Amino acid sequence: MTIQPMSQKTRTTWQLLLMSYVSILLILLFSTYAARTDMNWQFSEILIGFFLATFKSIPLLMFIPGLRRQSEQTTAWLSYMSMLYFVFAVLLAFTPGAALWGLLLTIATLTLFMTSMLYTRWRKAEL
């Protein structure tokens, strides 16, 4: 399947979608390790933290094949999935000690939701 050319607004939306997608993954990874106050890290603790961050990211990681194809259906479903992360982000924003991570995750999920919906609409109109 070949990827059709995009207009400028669709390309910009696609790039913002990818940036917010990656930022959500990074926020989930860094927030897992942020609770640690001392810097004496054991290899097992690093591995467990990476496992927890991966576990939190599994629903998002399922969309990678469709995102590589720039599929409109995948981005539509990704927008719905981002709302689950939005709920998690709002709860995290009101958690003492994790408010910054919750705020960053809230902004990233809202950006992902809006850009994925706009990309889906504009890409379908182009095709």
C-alpha cells in the first residue's frame, strides 16, 4: 500500500499527532522513575520500572503498525484510546507529588485527541 501525498495542514496535524504520541510514552516512562528520591539504582529496579512503564503503555503500543501506515481508522481509534489516558492523567494531576506529571500527561492526551480527530477528518476528505 502506498501512502498518498498530504496537504500542508494534514501533514502538520500528522506531525503534531506523532509528537504527542511519543510525548505520552516518554511521560509514562519518566513518571515511573520520578518517584525515586535516591540515586542508588539497582539493575533490577531499573528493569522493574521499565516493565511497569511498558505495561502502562501497552494500549498505545498496539497502534504502532497502523500509525506506520498512516491509517485513518487507526488514528480514529487512537483518539478514543487517548480518552482513557486522559482520565488517568486527571487522576494523576490530583495526586500529591505527581501533579506535574499529571498536568503534562493531560496536555499531551488532549493534544493527541485533537490532532488525531483532525487528521482523521482531513485525511478522509483528501482521499
